[in-house]
Amino acid sequence: MASFWNNRISVSIFGESHGPAIGVTIDNLPPGEFIDTDKLREFMDRRAPKSDGTTTPRKEKDLCQVMSGLLNDRTTGTPLCAFIQNTDTRSKDYSNLSKLPRPGHADYTGALRYRGFNDVRGGGHFSGRLTAPLCFAGAVCGQILERRGIYVGAHIAEIHGIKDDEFDHVNVTKEDILAVRGKGFPVIRNAQGKKMQEDILAASKGGESLGGLIECVAVNVPAGIGSPIFDGLENTIAQLIFGIPAVKGLEFGAGFAVAEMVGSQNNDSFYVDDQGHVKTRTNHHGGILGGISSGMPITLRVAIKPTASIGKPQETINMSSMENDTLVVHGRHDPCIVARAVPCVEAAVNIALLSHMLDYPHFTE
């Protein structure tokens, strides 16, 4: 099943954007883990639309109703299932999309895959709305990791050519992560964030949308986590990252820049620090070698495409008459989803890391 992921932990996401509810079932979580529901809500709120005009006017409270797997705020070890009601839907805005697929969206490919029976309202199961249950699962996994000192954090690295500062790939800390996590617009340098917001508003007024880059780091992941070939940390993280709609690219460490380096530039020299820990002086490898963590910060960058639904007329086809046509998209859409995707990227990395950490000696004790 396309919406079921299984790698020690299993995550199953269900529902459609304009159905009664969406949700997630998470299985094989360690029993007895304390889950702070207030912190869960804070994580979900980071994904919610903002009132500054840079996101969709659709307002969903994203209140999670836990159906099973949690008792007295502790995991029971059985499947943890949570529902999130859809309450602010306007399905009539999507009435023409069953015939006129949006360029850049899965309307066309989804209709082919599901023989025209797919739910097109609000994007159906292809909607970014389905990142809400992903964030719930990632927030749960994140709390379990943070109790062991492992922190995952992300920020907007770039929108439409406007760049934020980068995390220090060698010395990034938990405090650096928390400093960005507490911001309404997740950037390191606020002045750059303001420029990004202004650019998003300008694009929206012109009927356009914008994409961007997200940088994510994980700190205090112990060395030796992961496996080679098909079960490496990069493999697992990539699977979950590409479960986020609109992701079109992913790189670890120096990423594609390594193609321009020579070996002596790319290789990260090992040394033993004053505490007797093995470290590297640089971190082009992004904290992962051979699919296995090196003990250095895990670093990755994610490319998010511009939102497919824009205010300008676009050429498309009429799938009923099989003739060329023109589409004008109605409804409420984000002019840029990058800011809202930041916690989604964190959530995906949280799930991936916890799935591998379950193999680590004494992790669940």
C-alpha cells in the first residue's frame, strides 16, 4: 500500500483532504514512553496556516483525537491511532478538476492510477493536508528521541533566491535548533525571513507561487546507527522525506557540490577530541558514511517546488473530451508551502531516526 511505511516502526496515513477526517496509525513504538500532549499540539501548530497572508486562508485546528495506543500519557505498545477532523472545507471550489487537471499537480496521474475514482476535492489523498498526520507521528517519535538527547531541527534555507544563514554543520547544537523552532517564520536570520515573506506576498498578488529549500540537522545521534546498501540512514530518511507532497530534491551533507570537489576536499579528516570522542574536522559527509551514522551532525537539504495551484490561467486538457483547454484554479491555496513544510521535514527525519535507534543497544530500556 502506498500510504503504509514499515521499517521496524510502521506508519499508516489515511483520509482525504475534504473527507470527514484524516489520521495515522503508528505501530511498534516502545511501550511506557511518556508523550506530552501539549508539546504535540505545539508541533502541530507549527504546520498550521498563518494569518500574515503567506499561507492558505483555510483554517483547520488540527486537534488530534487519540483513539488507541496511549493511556495516562504513556504509550501502551499497541498501535497508536489518531484522528484529525476536517472542518473548514469548500469542496465546490474543486468541481472542475475531475475534468481539467492542474499542471504540476497529481490530478492527471492520480486519475490514471485510480481510473477516475480518486477524490479530487482539495487534492484528496495527494493533498498537503495529509502532512498533518505525518507531523503527529513525527512529533511522537521526536519526543522519544529528545528524551535520549537526540534533537532534529530545520529552517527555511532559501525562497526564490533569498537565502538564510546555514546551520554550522560541524558544531550545530540543540540550542541552535530550539532557537529556530520557537519562531513563527522559521529562519535563522530574521531580516532574511522578512524579505522572504515580502516576496511570497508579492508572488501571491501576481497570481504566482514560490518554492524553496529547507535545511535540516539532527544532533547527538550516536555513531554506528544504520546499515549499508538498502537499509541505510539516507535510504530511510529519503523514503519518508519523499512522502511529503511537493518535495522534488534531497541531498545529504555537501550533496551535489561533491561532484565539483577532489578527494582531498571532500574527505573529512578524523581526529580524537579532548573528551576522547572521534570526530571529523569538516562534515561534507553529512554525518552518514556507508549508510551508518558517524556521530557528527546529520545534515540534509530538501527542495520544495512552487505550489501547483496558482491564480493565473494555465493550459491543460479536458479529460472528458480529450481536447486542449484552459484552467482557472479556484479555492484557497498556499502561495508558498516551504514554511509549513519545515516541521514536516523534521517529522520525517524523527520517524526515520527512531526506526533505526530501536536497534541501538539499551535504547528502549
